[in-house]
Amino acid sequence: MTTQAFIHDEPASRVIFGCGSRQQVATELDALGARRALVLTTPDQVALGESIAALLGERSAGVYPGAVMHVPLEAARKALDVARECGVDACVAVGGGSTIGLAKAIALESSLPIIALPTTYAGSEMTPLYGITSDGQKQTGRDWKVAPRTVIYDPELSVSLPLAISVSSGMNAIAHAAEGLYAHNASPVHRLMAEEGIRALAKALPALQRDPGDLEARGNALYGAWLCGAVLGRVQMGLHHKLCHVLGGSFNLPHAELHTVMLPHALAYNAEAAPQALQALARALGTDDGIAGLIELGQRLGAPRSLQQIGMPAHGLERAADLAVAAPYPNPRALERTPLRALLQRAFDGVDPR
Ligand code: NAD
């Protein structure tokens, strides 16, 4: 129950979930009113792309395996040219955030609808967020026309995802939902989705570590990825995402590992200002203390614990603190340089954030 006012704005999106659900891709293309689609994927996932093209039969205009990390502008332009030359009226993106990112870059220029079949836990398929890189800079934006119209979650497609990427994209998804728990524009339903998404991934990731072929755990992880991605797409992120953006962009630190190191520290900073979010996190992790639960989960999964470990230079901490307070953004606790500098030091040393 809540007495607080809220807005719950749910843009139209269709989600098909279940083992074998990829078989429905042709029917779903018809349901969109589209006739022919270009299948997008990475060079590593060509065989999978071809199997989806086979399911589309005559509705497939072929497989374009041109997706690469961070959607370089050149790659986006080339893919758009191919889509135009083929005369397609939809794209089918089969893969992770990089492939879905390429489909979004095409949609941004052409408004072609996307059917996504995600094979990682990054969650891009549920968001209106896009990023295109040129001259080493990633330009990001938000536009609902790039959000996939239909998402087909088939756990069988994620079984081949290497354990290390499963863990890093899963922890990254947990970070989106954790900040969603205290986002100023989250509705009670968004908070339920965030809590359930964290619960599903926190259960699935240790099970995948024991057996990456465990189909039930793959299903739980994908279910969690759906919910966490939906939260990311619908509410505004706070301190944690700002710190990761600043640290990742300025010091070129590995994205997913950075999220895993920083999350307990950012949540500890906000803990007193967002007690209900911390309670929800603890419930999701099945513990009394959400921050301790997160640290324990990271340790069980062999994730790094300090900024130092992932290549952050000590001399960059002052600049990172300056950047973190430079532009205002919504966060439950006011952003003050002195405590933020102390937070960064604790994260650098890998000490307990509490
Ligand atoms: P990815 O798409 O870059 O894939 C990583 C590698 O794993 C690729 O080589 C891919 O071919 C391979 N792979 C993917 N699924 C596989 C599977 N099931 N089996 C075997 N190999 C597989 O990785 P990602 O983590 O999904 O995406 C990261 C990118 O997505 C980043 O650029 C990030 O910024 C972006 N992202 C965007 C949003 C958004 O809302 N726009 C959200 C999250 C992430």
C-alpha cells in the first residue's frame, strides 16, 4: 500500500517468454504488420542468426553479422544502408546489448520496428536508450522509437553465454534495479519489478556458476534481466550510475566490473536517505542487510572488490569526485564532495562501505 502520489507510464511493449519461444518469431513479425526483416547479430553469433533467419523463411532478407561493441557510427551507417538496400520493413536483433544497440541505431534513422531475441542479461531490449560511438565518444540518447516492439526471451538462446559474461551482465542488471528501488520517478510497480528482478538474478547467478547449462537458472536469469532492463528504461538512475559513467568514461575502466565494485558503496551513501529501498534489496537477497548481501554475492561470483583491482589510478580520485558533483542529477541524498571523495577512497581500497 502507498499513500504517495505517483505516475506509472507503461509504454507498449510485447514480451514473449519461454523455452523454444524463438519458434514464434515469424508469427510475431506478422503481428507487427511487417513482411520482411533483416536479421542482425555479431560475427560470433552468425550460426544463431542463420537459425533465426531459417525460422523466418521467406520473410528473412538475410543475416547481417555487423554488430560490434559500443555501436561505432560507421558500423551503424553501414547497417542502415544494408537495411535500406534490402527494402526490409523490420529488423530482428539476435544477441546482446551490442546487437540490440545496432538495431536501435538503424531504428533511430529509419523508424524500422525491432523484434529482439536477447542472449545476455544486459537489458537493452527493454529500454528506449541508445548509444553511438564516434571519435572515441559515446553519444547517448533516449527515444521510444528505438525500443524493441516485441521481445522474445528464449532461455535456450542464453545457455552458450560464457559464465564470465553471464556474471558481469547479471550484476550490471542488478545495479540498474537497485537504483530503481529509490528512483524519484519510480512507481510502486517499478519498485516491485526491481525487487523481483534482483531476487531472480541473485538466485540464478550462483546456480549458473555451479552449472552454466542449468536451463532453469538460465530462465530465472533472463526473467530477472527482463525486469531489471524494464526498470532501467522507465526510471531515472542516480549516484551509482553517475559514478560509473564518470569513472568508466574518464579512466576507461571495464563497465560491468566497475558496476559490481561501486554498487555497495553508492547504496551505502544513500542508505539513510532511502531506508525502504535498502529493505527491499535485503528482502530480494534473502538477508537482513542488503549491502552485506550484495558484497557476499559478488564474492561468491568471484567479482573484483576494489577500483584499484580493475585499473583505477589513485591520482584520478580527486578528479572523479569533482566530476561526480559537477552536474546535478536526482539522488536520494544530497551530493557533497567530501563524503563522495571518502566513498571513492573506500571503493579504491576495497574496504567495507558501511
Ligand atoms: P555484447 O552484446 O557486447 O556481447 C558480448 C559478446 O558475447 C559478443 O561477442 C557476443 O557475440 C557474445 N554473446 C552474446 N550472447 C551470447 C551467447 N548467448 N552465447 C555466446 N556468446 C554470446 O554484451 P552485452 O553485455 O549484452 O552488451 C553490452 C553493450 O550493451 C554495451 O555497449 C552497453 O553499453 C550496452 N547496453 C545498452 C543498454 C541500453 O539500454 N541501451 C543497456 C545495457 C547495456
